[in-house]
Amino acid sequence: MISQATIQQILARIDIVEIVGSFVKLKKRGANYLGLCPFHNEKSPSFTVSGTKEIYKCFGCGKSGNTINFLMEHEKYSYVEALRWLAQKYNVEIEEKEVSPEVRAQQQLADSLFIINNFARDYFSKTLFETEEGQNVGLSYFEERGFSEEIVRKFQLGYCLNERDAFVRTALQKGYNLEYLQKTGLATIRNEQPADNYRGRVIFPIHNQSGKVLGFGARILGAKSDRAPKYINSPENDIYVKSKVLYGTYFARHSIDKLDECLLVEGYTDVISLHQAGIENVVASSGTSLTTDQLRLIKKYTNNLTILYDGDNAGVKAALRGLDMAIEEGLNVKLALIPDKEDPDSYVRKIGANAFREFIAENKQDFILFKLHVSLQEAGNDATRKSQLVNEIAETIARIDKVEDFTKQQDYIRQCSQLLKIDEEGMVSLVNKYIRDRLTKQAAQQARRDNSASQATEEGPSLAEMYPEYFDETAETAAPADNLFNKDEKQERELVKILLRFGEKIFNEENNSTVADYVFHLPYDFESLADSEIVRKILREYKSQYDLGAPLDKKWFLYHQDQDISANVARILEDKEAELSPNWRDRFEIKTIYGDDAYLKDTISTTNYLILRKIKKLIIENQQEMEKSTDMEEQMKCLELHQHLKQLERELTSALGMVIFK
């Protein structure tokens, strides 16, 4: 874990204009900077960066945030990865919180494996381009596949000499650890001597989403023995877990994000050929069945997945294997089958990039309906197989999240019922049965994790109470209600903005009290003034530090590890303040009451507004209590309270310059 002291050092050095400007061409426009948004295609710049507020905002697509948010969104880093990137950028030495010796050893091992992989990548690339064997064998193979030198260098492809220990000998001479070389799969032991594992093969480095080399794929060339596999992949180790990696993600991430679609193919060369043709939103599963982790990796960039597989039976079956998991992860899945005896690599070279794009657009089919059509053809007139198919399709539809995709689920039920020629209500019941089964199974698993199945059911509502639409066969199914917008939230957020920007400024010079002192010594519980949970969360954290004598500034919240807090603070701080030209202030000696000069007035008016709203709520509650009461003494107390509250309401209304009509 990175220490708070290190995080504070990083935050103190951040220059958002410098960081964003290294990815986006920015031009100064007034107090801000303007450029073309990197998150969507636009011809007129609407992407604004504010150095003073330390936020960015696109007025085209609506994306906004701070420097760390930008790195997380643009580079798809985690919060910690973004901090480490910034630490390296600003030469901040990272101080780790105290961790166990086991964890520290694991971190050191991972770092060592990354260093070895980087060395190997450079060695294999140099061998490919600078040795006679590399050029005659490796480079000739890539040229035969139609790969340009530019694309070979982009994907950092390489070649391992067809010698017993050319690589490992060099690595050992450089001081690399033999045990770690074996862990990466780069070296093996033969006849009690270290030897190269990938000799005589072209090398495909496998990158993670931030560009680090996790491992390698190595393809044999020329005549091979029956025992030699065509491809060898790095063995799984502390940094390489095959089920969590998709080949080409690092090179495809921006294109997937912009086009809002991910194309999925099987092999390395499919990815490289499509990239060379200008189709860059493509990754490969490397011939394995899709895993949940791989699908979640795709979902970081888009909800739309189009699978491109060979049109033969093996390709179809490979595609269908990942269907249910993809649906359950909430992805919109389409399938486009490449014509028989072709694959994406050969087909894009055959028909060209534009025709390939048109083919995908015209031929991609809905995954569930495709599965149904294929399965119906296979079933033929077999009644037993058709019955099994009904259950399979119902189970697949049941995996769609009903809250988020209600309409989609209902549409699938309707279409599949028609194609299967069964009663739609029966299909609804069957789908709900599979949902019940899944919920029950999940509850049982959770109960086992809590070591008490009985406790799991006694301490909370039952599954039937939580999901009545699935357990009550007679219940009507309804779409989820829309969230209502709170019209008073702007004032609540204004209170947060005042504290973050002016909390430490002097409010009363006589007693040297600050704005934060004023807010937290109001005659009302500050939390009760806000309805918004995110506002209350920010106020609570600010107050906890205030009580310790260490108020937090806006930067702490703007770069908060809780992304909900960080994103909301960025939106709160992006509000524009009215400003007058400095020339007017200097030439005519006008005392402005805008922006920073208005913080006293804004503090009083905002808190008064929220207190007034609180008083109005108390008035309503008191009136309801008075109406319910049958005791004269209680009614008189309510009447006195009502008069007191109305007097407070009039005083605050006068201060706010408002008029009460009731």
C-alpha cells in the first residue's frame, strides 16, 4: 500500500495541464486550455482543462474529472497504477505502508519478472532485426504474412535464435536469476544445463493493459517434429495468468473506447493483421474459451462485444462457449462468422479493410438468437433435443440482469417463444425458475462463506421478499422506476464547494474563526442539512479531520481513492463563477462580489437556505403531529413550536431576500 505521505507528495506536484497535455494537444483559451476530446470523435474542440480548478471537462460527451481520473479513464489504470505513474513522472520515491515479509517478497518477485520480460522483449526484437538468422527466418516469416516493419515494431515482435542457449547465456551474463528465467518460461533445464525454451521460434510479447510485458507466445517455424507444439505460451506465474489476459488490449484500448465496440478474435496474427488494416478495436482470446475475468476486462472499455470466429463447426462451438458468461456480465454480444476456410487474418487481406468493416456491420447477429437458430437446425425433429433447447435458452435469458436490462430480457422471451413455438407465459415462468435457482444458489454460497446458513436467512429478508417478481408466479413484472432528481441538491453541493475552497479562510476577524468553524458550529446537525448521501459522506470525512485539527483541502477530495467522492467533487468544483475583468477592478476601483470575494456572502446564504429547508420540514412534521394529537397540552406545545419555527422562517427568509406566499 502506498503511504499517505507519498500520496500527498504526488498530489502537491500534479499539474493537470502538463499531464493531460502529454496525451491531448491543448491550446490556451483565456484562463483555461482547449483541445479535441480523447474520449469521443469530434471535429470542433470541446474538451476544456482548468489548471486552477485542476479538473477537465468535455462539453461534448460530458466526461469530467481530475488528473488521476484522466489517467484511469484514458490509460485504463487502477487508482494505484495512476499514482505510481505520477510518482515516476515527478520522481517521487514511493513509501509503502508496512506490509508482511510474504507480501513484500511477492512484490519483489513480480518486479523481477517484469524486468526479465522487458530484457527478453528487447533481446528478441534486436535478434529479429540485427542478426542474419533473425532476418532470413523470422523477418521473412512476418513479411510472408504481409506484416510491415512498422506493425512488427509496434507489437514488439521478435525472434529466438535456433541455438541451444543463445538467449539464456546472454541473460545469465547480464546477471539475471536462472530461477526467475525458468519461472517466466524463457529458460528450461535440459541435461542438467540451462537452455532456451523458445529457440527457432518467432516471439509475440503479451502485454497487460498498461503496456508491461506479462509473458510471450512463441510460434515454431519450418519443419517441426510431431511432438513440438505449434505455439508455446509462457507458463502461469506471479504476473501472468492466462485467464485474465486478452492479447492486444494495450494497443486496442483507445479504439475500443472511442468506437464503443470490441472485436474478439482467436489468434495473435488476426489481431496484428486487423490493426495493420486500420481496424484497431480488436483483441484475441488466444484460442481459449472466454473467462469471466477476460469479459470483465472488455467491460472496462465497452459493453458491446462482437465475436469474429471462423465459420466452421469448431469456430461456432468456440463462440457459443462464452455466451452465457458474457450475457451474465451485462455485455451486448453479437457474432459474425467469417466465411468457411477463412479467418480474420486471411479475410481482411483478401477483401480489404473497408469491405471487411462492411461485412462485419452487415453480418453480425444477435448472439442468443444465433444460438437458437443453430441449435434448432441441429435438433431437427428430435422432440427430446428441442425440449432440452427450451431449457438451455431459458437459462441463458435468465442470466440477463433484470433490473438493468428489463426490456431486453422481455424482448428475448417474446422472440424466442415465437421461434420455439411455445407459450410466452410458459417461457416467463421457466426463466423465473432459473433466476430463482441462481439466487438460491448464490444465497447458499454466501451462507457458507458466513459459516451460518440459518444466520443468513434470519437476519434479513427472504429471497422471495427481495425478489417477489421471480418467486411469485402471479406477480406482474414491472420495469424499474427512474431515479428522481432532488431539486435542492445544488445548495447541498454548494455547501461542499464552500468548505473545500474556503474552509480555512477567516469568517470572523474578531475571534479569528474560519468558515469551517462557522459551518460546524451552526445550531443544527450539519449532516441533517443534506439529503444527498454523497454530500453527507464528504461532510462526514471533512468533519472528522476538522475535529482532529487537520481540515482537508479540495485536493484531498478531488484525488480521493473513493471514485464516487472524487467524481462528485470534480463536478461540484467545475461550476463556473461569474467574474469581472481585472481591468474593471483596477481602473474603476470596483469592489466585486463574485467568485472568491463572495465566500462570506455565499457561506451565509447557502447555510441559511439549507437551515430554512430544514425548518420547513420541521414545520410540516410539527403540523402532522398536531393533527394526530388529541391531548390539549400537547397541541398547545405544538402550537408554540409552530410559532417559534415560523418566526425563524421569517428571519431567514428576510436574510435570503425571499418572499413566503403561504
